[in-house]
Amino acid sequence: MNLYTLIKNSKFLLLLTALLVSCGPSHMKYIGNDNWTETMSKSALTTGNLSYKTKYFLVKNALMDDYENDPKKVIKTLGKFIEHPNDKIIPGEDSVDEAMIALIELCTYQAQHSPDKDVITYWLSAAFYSYRYVFANNSQDVSNAYNALDLAVNIRYYNYALSKVYTYFAKNKISMEQPQGFPLIVGIVKLNPVKSDLLWSYTKFDSFINGYDYIPKNFQSHSYVAGLGVPILGLQEYNSATKLNKDLSLVSLVYPFTFLIKFDNFDPENQAIMGQPEFYDSFNDEYTTIKGQKVRLSKDFSLALGESLDAYDKINGIKYMFNPEEMGTFQGLYLMAPYNPDKIPVVLVHGLMAGPSVWSEMLNTLMSDQKIRDNYQFWLYTYPTGQPIYYSVYQFRQSLMNIQERYDPEKNNFYFNHMVLIGHSMGGLLTRIAVQDSEGFKLINAVTNTSDMENIELTEREKNFLYDIGIFKPIPFVENVILMATPNRGAEMANYYWARIGSFLISNPSFIKQNTYNIMKRISVQTGLRPDDQDIPNGIDSLTPKSKYLDLTLELPFNKNAEIHTIIGNEKKAGEKSGSDGVVLYSSAHLDNAQSETVVKSDHSIEFNPAAIKEVARILLEYLSKVEKEKNPDTSRDLGVIPTSTASDSIK
């Protein structure tokens, strides 16, 4: 190779080398604007990876290599820097806030990757520093923390860390009713015994559901309140002992509450951090107070409602109808939360071949309204829908009277005495008749085709049975009734062949058959009247348009103090005062004496219809305004705040 060729090739190699050196790796990656927000939102909280912000803090302070080699040491260094920012622990860094934000995420990330023996240190440290970031600065307005990005993110870190703390305590059977101490990355935290406004000690629950472990399903929307703390569900399983107090036991009690820890003293090197665990009743507490400011509590009503209604799976609507005697053990009134004397009771009554779970969508929507949940408490009534309606009416009335005797024996609680009833379909018949007057023996005489029923000789048992089902006064403490798709004049569908087959398969409870047959036999003997040859009507028979019982009850007078509202379905068009919801005709659901009537486009399952639910909410809010004006003619209480007489004030 000659010199010219060598020089020529050398120049080429030099040029090629220069070009290769200048062509470094690309510093851009196309992701599209649809993915940008997701990419920039990655963090230990959302994806289990460190955020760009924390990585930047480590890189700019030349801590990334140290962190990768010894993360615990770097985390401790940040903790010391926060306590002594002027000691040049991190040379060149002067932002305590930035260091604290990075430390919170690093503690979270470390907890996610630590063995069980170390995990509580990092979760409690993450909770402590996030709480400190949000609440230590007196100049910060935390009442709207979710409107400020950094505050919102660190409230979420706080809540997430607390959810892990709660799980750790439950898993390791650590009692919050006793003082506890745990190490932090700097210093220690001493936890006081828990403060609670729950009506029951949390130790009475059989198990718990952490609200951060589940999301609700099969709801049209998620009734969730964003705020401070972790939603927890306390569960008490059904057993025969608690069945004696059915209204408190439910089928399985689900008690929602919010868990949080308040920290005092932000000088962990010189003295222990004091932590105060607290439980707040989700139905009664909207806020807590921290450093003189009201802070909204986090709640998940959909999760609580879903778990509560799932407990009613034992109540099989079909079996409930066909075998009312066997399923009668479930009959009764069930509270969704312990009784609150400062809230108006709302009793919901389902229809034929149904159970309490039919109210899921309505309750989910109503509970998302703070005024409604602050001022109303919801109770569920269930009954064997296949039994004769006259006996279902009696049982319902008796359940209401029993619950009054339990919670308002002096009959002087203002809110109890303004009870609201909401009934769907057959349940609407029970709620309507609850505010009507049989006028002594008038109804009995008409049903039995006699004119002097009170002089018919009956055994004591038969007389009691007859008087129970046929003589009644309006329930005095019910002042508002909402009837939804109610067949006041029966439903033609009850005459269809499949309904007649269903009716044939229903077995009426033996004591109802025996007492009814005996009474009718004595009437025929003592009056000479030929007894009715028809069988005793069951639940389906009671709904036919030719039902004598329904016709007669429509003629009974109503309690003049009770408001009646009707919500009626029309399959084709809202507002149409005709037609049908597919089961009940408008002409059957209509009542001349109703204070309001609303027709929505809906099939017979109107209790799931958003327009119908919206109308229920309107009626409740309008009634609430009326009740408050009655209680306080001059000044009404703040309808958005729980009354001061509730137990929650003891920890605020």
C-alpha cells in the first residue's frame, strides 16, 4: 500500500470516527399525548416505580449511586437533613419541602420492597412525613388540599401508608386499644390508645375489610368521598345469639368507619413523635379538626353498601315467595347502621319476589348526597312476599311499633316522629296502608261480608289474629310516604297463566291458614252465611285487580298529617298519565290524594331508574326543609353539618 492510499484511508477512518462519536443515543422517545399524563404520573404510589421528581432530586444532589447501593442510608440522610437543613448534610440543597416529598416516596418504595420485620418502620415514616408536609405549615390552607397538587399527592401517600399500617396491625394482631411504640427512620413514634366515636368497640367485630383492597362493582356510579384517612368496614357475622336483637344484627353487620393517625411534635430527634389513632363513624362524621381547620374524611359508601347488601344473599326472593313459612325467620326491620336519634329514619320496603338488595342503586345515589346522609338514616324491611298481604301489612306495622318501643319508648324523639316510608310495588301497599285507618271493624266486616263481626264468638287466639290483621290506626310517627310503581288497584299480570301457576305453588304459613279457616267457619255457623269457597289468597292472589282487600283499603281514610307521593313508571314516555310500566297500569298506581305525582320513563324496576331516584332525593330534601322549619321556626340548623349532640364531638 502506497503512502497516498494510507493517508487517504486514514482520513476516511478519522472522518468515520468523528461521525460515529457525534451520533450519540437519541434523547427523545415518541409516546403520543394520550400517554404523556400516564407516563408523568408514574410513582411508587401508582406503579411501584420512583417518580421523575424523586429521581431528579437524587440525581441533582449526587445521591442516585448512593441510593442504589444503600437505600436505607440515603433515606436516613434525608430524614436528618429535614431536621437540620442548615448543617450541610446534603451540600447545596436548601429545600426542605423537596427533600420531604422525595423522602415520602422513598419510604413508600422501600416499604413495598422490605421484609416484614422492617416494613412498619417505613409505612409509619411515610405516614408521618406526609402528614407533616400537609399539616406542619400553619400558613397552608388544608381545607381544600385536593385542589393543590402537592398537598393532594401527599394526602394520598398518607392514606396509602395508613392502609398498610392498618393491614399490618390486623395481620399481626396488634391492639390499638393499648399504647404501642415503633421505630421511624429518625426517632420513634408512640401511639396512644385509639380514640373512637363508634358505638361499638372495634374488638367486637369478627373481621375487617380495608377500603384500599377493594372497589365496588355492579353500581352505576361510585359513591366515594375523597378526603383524609382510610375507609374500613367492620364486619360482625350473623349468629343465633345476635338474631335476638335482629335490628342490630342484620344478617351480617357492616359498620363503615374511617381510620387515621394524627401526629404531634415534629422534632423526632429530641423527643418521641406522638401518634393518635382515631376511628370516625362514616354515617355521622364528615370532618375532623386538625390545627383548628376542618378536614374532610375519606369514605366509601358504595363499598359499605355493596358488602352490606351482599349479606342478604341468604334471602332468596323466589324461595321467600314460595315458602313464606320457612323464610319467615328473616322477616323484619334491619338497620344499616346503629340508630342515630338525630336523624330521620327512612324505611325501604321491597316488592314481590324480591329482597333488600333491590335498593342498592337508590341507596348508593342517595348516600352520595351529604345533606341526605347527614340528616337521614336508612332501614330495610323484608318479608315473605308469598304470604297473604293482610298478614304482611300486620307484620310491617308491628315491626314499626316494635322499633319505636326500642328506640323511642317515650314517643318524644322529634326525628323518629317524622319517619319516611318508601315502598316499591307490593311494598308500596304495605307502606300506604301503614298510614290508613281501618275505622274499627269496618274493614273486617266488609272483607268477611258480615255486619256485626265484633259479636262473633271466637277463641282468644282467633280473636287476636283477626284484630291484628283487621283493626288498625295510622302509624302516628310516619309523616311521609313515597309509593313507587305501586299497584293500588292490583295488576293484571297477577291473572296471567304463569302467575296462576306460581300462586298454586305457594304454600301459605300453616298458622295463617288454620286461623283464617277457623274464623270463616265460625262466621258461617253463627250467621248462616255461606263461606267463600275460594282458597285463602296468597301474595300473588292479593295483587289481582279483583282483589277485594285492595279495593276496600283504598276507601280507608289516611292520616291527615302524612304526605303521600307517587312515582309511576311508563315504558314509553315520561310524564304520560296513562299506559303502564309493563306490570302496573298508571290508573292503578295513581292516587287522587297524593301531594305529588311523577311519571318517569321506566319499566317496573323503577327503583333502579335514575330519574325516579332523583325524584326520591327531591322529596327527601324538600321534606327535610319542612321538618327543620317545624323544629326551628325561626332558625333552621345547618343541614350540611351533623347536630352537635352526636358522639363524634368527643374526639374532634
